[in-house]
Amino acid sequence: MGKRILIVGGVAGGASAAARLRRLDELAEIIMFERGPHVSFSNCALPFHLSGIVKNSEDLILMTPEKFKKQHNIEVRVNSEVVRIKRDEKKIVVRNLSTGEEYEERYDKLILAPGARPVLPKSIEGLDRPNVFTLRNVVDVARIKNYIESNKINDITVVGGGYVGIEVTENLRIAGYNVSLIEAMDQVMAPFDYDMAQILHKELYDNGVNLILNDSVVKIFDDSVELKSGRKIKSGAVIMAVGVRPETKLAEEAGLEIGETGGIKVDANYRTSDRDIYAVGDAIEIYNCINRKPTILALAEPAQMQARAAADHIYNIPHSNKGVIGSSVVRVFSLNAACTGINEKTAKACGIPYDFVYIIPNDKVSLMPNCNPLHLKLIYEYPTGKILGAQAIGKGAADKRIDVIAAMIRMGATLEDLKELELSYSPLYNTAKDPVNIAALVGLNLLHGRFRQVPVTKVRELVESGAYIIDVREKDEYEKGHLKNAVNIPLSVLRNRIDEVPKDRPVYVHCRSGQRSYYAVMALQGRGFENVYNISGSFLGICCYEYYMDQVTGRERIVTDYNFK
Amino acid sequence: MGKRILIVGGVAGGASAAARLRRLDELAEIIMFERGPHVSFSNCALPFHLSGIVKNSEDLILMTPEKFKKQHNIEVRVNSEVVRIKRDEKKIVVRNLSTGEEYEERYDKLILAPGARPVLPKSIEGLDRPNVFTLRNVVDVARIKNYIESNKINDITVVGGGYVGIEVTENLRIAGYNVSLIEAMDQVMAPFDYDMAQILHKELYDNGVNLILNDSVVKIFDDSVELKSGRKIKSGAVIMAVGVRPETKLAEEAGLEIGETGGIKVDANYRTSDRDIYAVGDAIEIYNCINRKPTILALAEPAQMQARAAADHIYNIPHSNKGVIGSSVVRVFSLNAACTGINEKTAKACGIPYDFVYIIPNDKVSLMPNCNPLHLKLIYEYPTGKILGAQAIGKGAADKRIDVIAAMIRMGATLEDLKELELSYSPLYNTAKDPVNIAALVGLNLLHGRFRQVPVTKVRELVESGAYIIDVREKDEYEKGHLKNAVNIPLSVLRNRIDEVPKDRPVYVHCRSGQRSYYAVMALQGRGFENVYNISGSFLGICCYEYYMDQVTGRERIVTDYNFK
């Protein structure tokens, strides 16, 4: 007789574990229990049904119980909730949700992959209304689509600007709905820093999303929601995407150890505090190898890898747990936004000494079709130069740059390594020095004190305090839009007009994207100016950073005209 | 007085060195000499003028001598050939090509960046005809375009199927010309292995290129070329793109050491055998850190990095020479084809023990628009699992996968590292396990002997010898096209029909892309079959591998119908 392995949960983690177990042991008895009606659906593709990119909700289902049986000889029981683990008897209690009947099943090994459940803040009144939804599975997304279509809803509120909230917003907007996106923090997409998030805010705003930051829903009505600020928003349906919390009830009740972050505690091989029970996926606490802290990470790829590792461990196949770094990507209308590792906020919060680079190079040779600026922020440890994280946003392959940096982070790379990285180059794909190489070069210059910089986030303060700012772009560029009190001394005449530059006060330099201003900074330093700063991100970065807040607050602008090119 | 630094050659290497030197030393005297009329043009973008993607040839010029002067205070002398180095006097002799006048210039440091020149095989008759061209600079590409347009040429021969040959072919084809591409080897694009090159051959063929392999031009006429095989090809113009050779004349005559590969020999800091003379770019011999051999690499990115390193060394800024791995990418009509590290051929030639994985996963979640197969070949050292190289071809982001693997190779990664690599995931960009993760997983299974495989290159032999091959796809898939003697036992019924499978002979299994056949192999092994092989690449790979040769040789097919989906 083979082993009897039971699996709780049939989506990313559970289904991956089951398939791997079968490959390792043709004779094991494998049974997978899923509370919902479907297993092995593509959670990450759920939002795309709302726009019709995925036409039928059934298409989201990758494997049926029948297919599991036929292809893998794995038994799948849907509508079956595991309600209790009797650890001393090595049994689980299963409730058949169709009949209400409960029964027991014996296990040799048990794998928990229950996932996470959407957070529903108790402070909100009206969460039980029929026009309030969460999005966790195929049934949910079909319900939402059906509700808004059959009730002819035009105005929809999405609560929460994380991955799910953004994807739901985008897909509803593509489908033509008026969407209000309410986020309690001062930015969407927490894995990005505030400066990078402004680029996303602009994109949401430009695509007609009613983005509301620093506010939250307090009451939901049939045709509106009321916000903490007192504002009322027209809204026929509400989709709650505030976040998720590990589904730990079953584990907790069984006395399994829970970690400080609220996830099920596991060892290096995803084994819980019970030797015969493993746990994988969104429900567990894992280890972030960059900031060295326990964390929860509700992502599909780590879930699948954990599932495989747990299955392997059951069959004595070694697996080295390297911790997680957390890489992710989201499309926001015309932009690709990806990030990996830790951001500035996290580095600060964890007390990790760091510095960062923010550059906006072209994503390919400018002669080529579809050449666009790529916003790239690279965070590294000071003084080691070890790469800690990166964020990239642009119409081009932001995901490629982030994946390359993720690989470098994984392997413990420094700026020096990234500088030397030889990537494939052709004018259609990148520049001879790829943006990631450029970021490393700038980082090394900073690390070695070859020049200093100020971030775009400080420019308003500089302008308002009357700092001496040189715009080294050519006159025609300056005239199309410039910082209100910047002096225009083009790089091409800087050396001739060097006497105009004051020696007794700090000099801040910018151009369009930061390259010419870097040349200018080096030239000024080489000619005895000691207090010179490059404005990282330059005019392009300043415009992107200021634009959205200018629009919504109507505050006085620091630029005569925006220029995003 | 600052240093006096002279630079020979004003394109990728020379221009990069000049700009970096200026940043490091505002007071240095920097003079750059260029034989041609232009400096700092985009070599890699030259072919794109032929299709009109780059409209005006002047757009290819990134910097003029005037701009170098104004922006960087660097003196540029074009039409100026450096004809001699007087090392003992630390002087160069320059010939003004406009006036014929010669003069001398003194240097403290000299940087040689003369590039490479196109190879013109002496065996070809008629190379001096006015309809024969090479493509090295802006003047060349303008001449070609002008010649074929003003002489109303319709039929063009491109000689050599390397990067330049392929890009020229593609751009001429886009512009509507009939193009014959003649390659002396049995495949185009030598950095790819023969199996991967078949995919490119198919794409060239499908796009109407008259691709001729294993043949070469022996004589060029006004309206045709004659091949070694005796074939005559209609052709009004010939573009020679056989390859390039380091431009070493100046260095050789100055008595500088030349390496075994024919490139100028340099030390770890790109210094030649003369302490005051550096050399960078296509003209030098560098070190391949994977096969540990000296090599020549005519690529823009390494040239730029070498230039920077040389400039840094002049100013005592340390640089660690990590050797090169050689990453590159080319577009071939609808396909992106990228590679990094060494291929199977090189591993074999260098006696490096290796094994490889060839998989064809989807490049994103199949529900998403523009989901396509990605052909990915990963070569690793046996038994260490250290990654040696990779090749990727597909309509999707092949370049991304290769750049990620390039990063891993650079950092000395093994299959185990690549398996665990956490990349950004969303259904629009990839699959939860990215193709590179899948390649690593398959590689680890092979490395640990969990299953065995045969490559697509061996399938014809298997079919012809009457081997027992199981096609585990469903019946409807089988009926649309299958291997001529394959037995169809779908994975979904394999366990029920297991008695049909012979135990006394080798069993070869394939499906569409290799996933289901892997499941089948594991199931068979788990049920006592000992002699089972997965056909890597499966039916999709077999079709791609066989198609082009079937078309051109008219040989008997081994499949009833091709299926490339």
C-alpha cells in the first residue's frame, strides 16, 4: 500500500502539491478537498473576466475533478470543507457542503493549502448588502459580472488599491464602467514607493478612474458609498479588495503554531509544528531573505514552489529554502509596473542603511518604433552596494528589467555585478547599456561619492525656497515647459557661461532625464564648484511626480508646463 | 596642464571612452580621430534604414563633432586616419583624408577603438563590382539604399546568415525586395544550436526569404550570383555579411601584441602590451568566462563597458574584469531570438560535460491575448548543474528569459538557483512558474535521473527504425497530425490501457509540448516500466525541427501533418 496523502485546498498550492506527489509516487493515494465548486482555477486571471478579455468564467477553470482523476489518478472532492483535524488520530473531518453530512478520512501526511480570505473591515456599514462583493474565485467573478450587467450598473466602487483592486479597476474601466477607486493610504500599490506610485496615479487619472486617496468607505448604500471625509460617491456596486488574511482557522483549532504575522508557522520544508502536516501558499508565514523578517506573501509562484518543496520533502527529496524576495508585476492601462525586493519605505522601517537611484532612460534606441521612457528605481545597501530592490514603470518591458534585477538580488549581487551584466542587445529591445546597467553605473557613482543628488520629491521645496536651479536643456526644450525659477544654461554653453554660476550657494542641476545634468554636474565639479547636486529623475521625473497632486489639489504648480516626453 | 588623451575610432568604444574621460577629468585634453565622416552613430540600427524604420540615414548619427565640442569639450577630427603610432615618442601620425596631409600628435595615453572590418573572402570573383556592398557605417547603408532604389533592383543577395545578414535580410524583405540569403554552414545564426536554428529557418522560409544553406557564392555578376553548387541566383545587388575581423593593422605595425584569436591582446584593464596604450571594442581579444577561452566579440555593449573600464583605469578607478558570456538578441520577422552563454556545439567542442533541456511552454497564461509557445533551450554543466547557456525563440519575450538567465550565469547560478528564482508574475506576462523556472525543474529531474529524454533531433531515426512511440495527447489532437508510427494512448486513459505498453523494449513518449508526456513517463516508471524516455520538445518541437528541411529537400515526412500550435 502506498502513502495516503490528503490535501486541503485545491487551487495554486493544493493542486501543485497533488500533481507533484503523483509524479513522485504513482501508487500513493492522493485526495484533495476543496470547499468551493472548482479546483485549479487561475486566480490571477479572475479580474480579466470583468473586461471580457476572458470571455467565459468557466474558461478560468484549468482542471476539473474528472481531469484530475483521469490524468493524474488524483481524487478531488469539491464542495467539501475540512472542518477539523484530529491530529492524535491522524484524521480529518470533512463536511460535504451539498448534503451537510460529515465524515472522517485518515491520512499519513496532510498538506494544508487553504489560501487567504479577503479582509472586510468591520468599520464599514452595509457590507452585507447584495451589491457588495469580494473576488476570490470563479463563482465570485461570475456573480459580480452578472450583477452589474443584469442591474445595468454604471458606477462601481473598488475599495483598495493593491494588485486585485488595480486589476479590477482596469478591467471594469476597459469594459466602460465609471470606476471610483478608494484607497485609505496616500498611494496605491504599496510595494511601490510614493514617488513611483505618482506615475500610476497619473495613469489611473488619465484613464478616467475616479481615484480617491487618504479616504475610506464608512457606509454602503444601494446607489452610493459614503466616505470617512463625508464625501458621497455614486456607486451601484462595491468590490472589496482591501487585502487578504491567511486562512488559519483550521490550523489554529488543531493547535498548530501560528507565526507573529498571523500565518501558519512552518519550518524550512513547509512542515507545521506537527511532523505529518505541511502547509503552503497564502496561509503560511515565510521568510523574507532581504529584510530578514517573517512575512506573508499572497502570490501564486511562491505557493507553487512551496507545494512542490513540501511534496518533495515527503519523499525525502532535499530542497533548499532560500526565503522570498517578493517579485510582482501589474498592468495599469498602458503601463507595465513591476517590482522586486524591498522598497525605500521598507528599508527605512527595517533600519537598513540604503541609498537609491531613480533614472528615466529610454527603453530602447530612440530611433526605433515604440521607444518610451522607463522609470527605474534601484535601492541598494550602503555602503556595500548590495542590491535590495527595484521598481520599474513604463510602456515598455518594465517586467524584464525587474526580473533581471530579481535574479541579481537572488544571487546576492552588488551594483558592481549589475554594472557588468551583459544583456542581450539590439536597438529594438533596449540600449547598448541596458537601463539596469545604467542604474548600476549611477549607483556606483553615488556610492563612491563622485557626485551627489536630490530626489524629485525635494524639488518643490527647492523651488519654493528659491534655491539656485540650472536647467541645462536647450532653449527650445526649456521654453516648452520648465521649473518656475530655474535658470536655463544649456550644457552646450555651460562652460562659456560658467561665470554666471554662483560659487557661494548650492547649485541644483537638471535636464530632461538626468543624463545631461550629470555631465553638467561633473563639469562644474571639475571646475571647482563644490556644492553641486544632480536632480535625479530631472524634468521628466518632476512632471510625473507633481502632475497628479496638482490636478486633484489645484495647488500652485512648480512647472510652467508639464512635459512627459 | 591636464592629461592629453588621444582616441582612435569614434563609434561605440571610442565615443564612450571620450565621454567617460571627460566626466572623470574636466581639464584633460581629449581628441578623437575617426577615419570616416561620422562619429557616434548607431551601428546596430544601420540595417533598419533599409526598411525605412529609420527614415533618414542621418538620423543614425547620434552625436556630431560640433556637439561633442559643445557638450563635452571633446575635439573630434573626422576623415582623419591614424596611420602610425610612434610609441617611443608617444606620438601618432594622422592623415587628413580630405587633404592627404599627414601630421603628428603627442599623447599621454592612447586608446585604440578601431573596430572590425567585414570579411571579404578572396575566393569570390567579382567583389569589386559596383553592385557589391558591405555594411559598416552610415555611408555604406545610404549607398546601398541609393543603389538599389536608383537602379530599381528587385532581387538582392545577402551573403552570411549572422546577425547583420539576418537583419539586412529582414529589413530588405519588409521593404518588399526578393532576398536570397546564402549561408555556407548548415544553419544561420551560429550562436544558436542546429535544432533551434530550424525554427529560424522556418520563419525565414515562411516570410519568403530564399534561404540557401550549405552553399556559397563563387562569382558575382551584374544580374546574378553563381554558387559553389553551380546554382545561379537572380540578383542585382549583393550585400556581404560573412563576418568581421578585428582591425589590428595599426596595432600590429606598432608592435603591440596580438592574441591567438587575431584580436589585440589586452590585460584585465584593457591595456595593451604598451603601458600607455589601451584598446577596446571589436578589435580586441577578450576572455570568455564560461569556456575559459580567449575570444572576439563584436558587440556594442561589451565595447562600451570596456571603454569605460579603460577610462577609469587611466584615472585609477578600479574595475573588476569578469570576462564575457556573450548575450545577444535578434528579431527574425515575427520571432524574437535571443541567446546567452555557450551553446551545445561549443560545450561539445570545448569538452565541457553538459546536458540540456528543450521545452516549449506557453509564454503567458493561455487565456490571455497573444499567448504563444516559447522555445527555450537551457544548457548546464554535468554533474554540477551550473548553468552554461540558453537560447530562446518565440513571438513573446524571449529576450526577457535570456536576460534573466544571463544574470544567473553571470552570478554562477545552478539549476537549483534558477528553479527557486522568484520572478514577477501576472497572467499577461508569464505563467506562475515562468518558463525559466520550468526549464530548471526539468533540468533538475534529468540531473537527478528522475526521468530520461531523447531530443527532437533523434525522432526521425526512431520513427524510421520502428521504435515504440506513444503519443499521449487526446484523440482529437492526434488526428490533426501525428508521428507516422506513433501509438495514441492519451494520458487520460493510459493507466487503463497500461497492458498495451510493451515491457520488453524502449518506450518513447511525447505529447504536444512535453508536459503530459512527462506525467506519462513518471506514471509508467511508477508502474514498473524501466526503459521509458520523454521526447523533449514533443510534437510541437518535432514539427518545428522537421518542417524546413522537409520543404527544401522534399524528403519523406515523419508526421502526417504539421501542427505549430
